[in-house]
Amino acid sequence: MAVILAVVMLVFGSVISYLIGNGIAKGIEHVKENLKQMEHGNFAFQFPTILLGKKDEVGEIARSSVNLQKKVT
């Protein structure tokens, strides 16, 4: 019984870890793509509101990028 519980908890933990990691990776990817646009001189875009509302480091990077975008244009 303990082995089955351990396996279930391992699977559950793995799924949760994947979902959290995937959410972080998608945010970083989106910020990266927008920074590439800025690198090429294109400042006519907006960061998604959901990304700007994040309370983690990805949200901080997105908000700082918006501030940079406003100062450059």
C-alpha cells in the first residue's frame, strides 16, 4: 500500500512540477521574443497583460522591458 501511495505522489509531484516549469518557460520565451523585436528596432508591440501581472521574476523582467520600451520610443 505504501509503495502505491509513493508512486501516486511521485506522479502527482511530477505533473505539478511540469505545469509550473512550463508556465515559467512560456513566459520567458514570450519576453525573449519581444526583446528580439526591440533589438531589431520594432517597438510597436505590447506585452500581454497576464505576463505583466505576474508577481515572479518573469513579470519583473516583462515590466522592466515595458519601461525600456517607453523610454526608447
